[in-house]
Amino acid sequence: MNQYQVPVVWSPTTREHDPLHEVWVGVATIGTEVAARVDAILSAVTGSGFRQVEATPHADDVLARVHDPALLTFLSGAAERWRQGPYADLVGQTRVVSYLFPTPAMTAGLPTRPAVAIHAEAGTYAYDTMTVVGPGTWAAARAAVDCALTAADLVLAEERLAYALCRPPGHHATPAGFGGSCYLNNAAVAAQALRDGGHDRVAVIDIDAHQGNGTAAIFYDRADVLYGSVHVDPGAGWFPHVVGYADETGTGDGAGATRNAPLPEGAADGPWLEAVGGLADWAVAEGCTALVVSLGVDAAVDDPESPLLVTVDGYRAAGALLGATGLPAVAVQEGGYHLPSLGGLVAAYLEGHSGLVPRA
Ligand SMILES: [Zn+2]
């Protein structure tokens, strides 16, 4: 019987991000990406198969290799700038939310200047209204990056699997943008750290219910980091809506290094696992020597954020498929919002990946 203990890297600081609400279709709705997710997961990854490791602080160098410095500057200062503005007194808004998005449809080729007011400048970086910035957002997002980097350190030191309990999630954060409840791209940071640590080719396999458009964008023109994703078809009306289609395969040096496997609404374990297995085989065939798993568990049947119907046994089997690659791996937490089942899904995946015997 395998007694491997999966390191669970976490940070109490990741609880400090409190979105209060998301602005969805113009209405403030209760957010689902809540701090309680951290504790729901922590309480499930206990016992002899796991050991908790607190994340250690890391410098910004790897982070700055996957994100535009302007995004980091904006995010780190946004909450304080907002607090100094009139928004709380004027409209009761304590979170940074843009009211303007300078898309190409607005600027239409005109020369543009940076917006001075933060309620407009935020739209330069935010690409939706549901990903709000509050007083603890930067600290939590930065702590999540430290979780990813600490997990990558462990794998570079010959741990075969390390789990980073990142919150807020990251795979929708693009080189210079945030959205989809994501601010900093933890999985991309982990992949870059594995590259910098000596792995010539790294695969990011994303099993969250939604395509990780941020990770895809960061590596779209690079040959050294593959990005493969199985997700609900954006063409059926799901986030990220405008990207995540099967014919997006990379560009330039990265031609052929991106693979999207969109699934129809209602897809369950069979087609989902077939896609996961295909991505695992692809990573091995392409000569990758390390793996980052974007471990979203919102493809599960009870999750409110997606129409996929994957079971807990499906997540365990996905872990076994990716574990069977034999590649050293960092599993990074992405989505998963059904608090009663969230932790069990994560534990099942990690048990499957590490070869642990499932607990009764
Ligand atoms: Zn998701």
C-alpha cells in the first residue's frame, strides 16, 4: 500500500480576499468564490495521505515573467486608491469595479491616453464586472502565487506531486488582464518556475470546467509550455465565451502547443475522462518532463457554475490518468464552488494522482 503523503501548500492570507458580491448582468449578486472554499478543502485533505505545508514568501521575478508589470502595479494599489475616492460615500461601493471598458470598439484606432479616474482605469485591466478588487484581494492573490511557487519548489526538490491550495484561482488571468474571479495566474507561475528550475518542456493540463483563457494567452506563442484544456464548449454560451475552441492550437513558436477539448453541456465522466487521457498522452508524446494541473473541480455534477456532470469517482480517475504520466506535477487549485462537495472532489483527485488508496 502506497503511503505517499501529498504536500498541501496553503496560506491563511488567501482568506483575506472578500469580494462581498459580484456585479453580474449589472446586478450585485452574492459571490461564490469565497474564503470558505479554503477551509472546505483544508478539512478534506487530512489524514495519513496528506501533510500541510505553509507557503513561504517569494520575490516577484517569476510572477513578472508571466504578467505585464502594469497589471501588477494596478492590482497592488487599486484597493487603496479606491478607498481614497468618493465611491463609498457616494454610492456605497467599497470594491473596485470599472464602469468603462476601452475595447477596440470604443477606441477605434484613435490615439488613447491612460484613464486618470480609477473607476475607468480599472477597465483597462479588468475584462468583466464580476471580478472585483477589495482591501484584501492583492494580499490573497499574492499569497496564492506563493502557494504555487512553494509547491513548485517542492517538485523541483524531487517531490513527485505537490498541491497548491490557491485562492483566488488564476487560470483566467491573462498577461495584462484580470477576470473570471482570477487576478494572478498561479498555474502559469508554477509552469514558469518549473521551466526556470530546469525542465525544458512543461505541460499545463487544465481540467476546470471552463477553458483557462489566461493560461492559454500567456503561452499561446511559446513552444516550451504546452497548454491543454477540457472544458464546457464556450460555443454553447459558457465562459470565456470568445475563446477556448478546438481550432485554437497556438501560433508562431507555439504552433501546435495548445489543445482545447470542448465538451457539450451535460457531458459526464465518459467523454470527460477520454479528453483528460488524451491530454495526458499528448503531454508525454510531446516530451514534457513536468506537469502543472489546473485542478478546477467545478466540472462536478453538483457545482453551480457549470453544466458538466463529472462524479467524484471521475475526478479520482482523472487523477490516476495524469498520475500515470509519471511526470512530476504541481496541482494548482482553480474553480469549484459547491462547498459541501468541494473538498471531497479535491481529495479524490489527489488520491487518484498519487496512487493513494481511496478512503472509505
Ligand atoms: Zn471554472
